[in-house]
Amino acid sequence: MVSDSTIIVNTLALVVLIALLLATFFILRRKASIQVIPLVVGIAFFIIFSLVLEQGLHSVVLQPNAQGQIPLINTHPWFYIFYGIFAAGIFEELARFIAFKFLKQGYTNFGTSLAYGLGHGGIEMLIIGGGSLLGNLVISILLRNPNGQLAQELPPSIIQALQNTSAGEIFYVVIERFPVLLVQICLSVLVWVAVNKTKQLWLFPLSILIHALIDLPGAMVQVGFLSNYVVLYGLLYLMTAGLIFFTIGILKNNELYPLKKEPT
């Protein structure tokens, strides 16, 4: 059985995650026009490129076994790290590049970059962060009956993991997913500038490198090269802050900052 405090904290973490996403949306909507089509395109392209195409390549290259374990993590950890971070960078930044080329035909305003970033990063936040919290919450509630069918069918390791998860560990999801959302928005802005502004194409390959660099600490955790979560999240927030300042600098150079909401 999972404790009431675990269920309460899980619920609170899910509410905070959704609130942060909504707050980001309303703040950016005050700064620039956030249109529905670019937002929906961001959602669709993340699903197609990251969840379908990238995962399809992973199944071939990483060759996970029947239990979902990846032998390369143990046999060739550095290959796993560099493949993983650059695969994510290439697929997601290519998705942005193609999407903005497509949107350029009818959505040329700067708000397009923010709308796409919210769609791309927002659906990732909900699927990866919200999905894990919601799944744990549902399982925790169903496990309140220790004699129920779910308690009998679930592997003991899953039940034990839920029981041993602290409140701080539950909030790791929120701590991680919010800066990732900001990263996705910034990278969307950089690629939009690369597509729409003269002589700024260099920002596209740079966005791939930035994406890979930000993913590096997380990949190192997966292979056991980094285990200190203070260091992990410290690096994540530091790199996110650096990317935000860099993105603002690019916008200033292209006379796009301070942000002004376009007339509708």
C-alpha cells in the first residue's frame, strides 16, 4: 500500500507542473501573438519526429531486449551517450527547421516561434512529466486496496519503488521538466531566426549542438557516470539560464527584442 502523503505530493506535483505550463503560455501570450496553428504544428512535429521517427531509430541502433534494457549502456557507454544526445538534437531541431519552412508560407510573425515552442515543449512536458506523475498517481490510488487485482498483478519491484519514493524525488519531475520547457522554447526561437532572417542559418546547426550539450548530463546519469542530482539539476538550470541570455542576445541583434505583441 502507498501512503497518503505520497498520493498527496504526487497530486501536488502534477498540479504544479500543469500550472507552470499554463503560466508560461499566458506570460508569452502577453508578449507576442500565440496562434493555434503553429502551436498544433509544434505538438504534431514533436510526436512525429521524437516519439515516432527517433524512437524507431533507437529500436534499431540501441536494440533493447525484451525487458527494455539496453546492452550498449554497459558495453559501450560513451557511444550510447553521444548517440543519444545527438539523435535527440538532430531529430528535434530538424523538426523545428522543417516546421518553420512550412509555416513560413502563412505565419511569418515572431509569435510563431513561441507558439511552436510551447506546442513542442508543452506536449513533451505533459507526456514525459505529467504522464509519469499521473501514472504513478493512478497506480498509487489503486494500490490502496492491497488485496485488489492490480496489487496481485504488478511486479513487487514497482510497488516497492512507489513505496520508497520520497516527496523530494517526486518533485524531481517538476524540477527537471520546467527548465526543459524553457529550453525547447529558446531553441524554437533560434531555429525560427535561422529560417526567417538573412545570414542566420548558422543558428540551426548551433541549436543541434546546444540541444546535445544540455542533454549530456542526463545521459551521463543513465550510464552511471553522474549520480549527484544536485550537480545534474545545477548544470541543467545553469545551461538553461545561459541559453535564455544567448537567445535574448540573438533577438536584440535581429531587432526582435523587447518583444512586442503584433496586432491581430
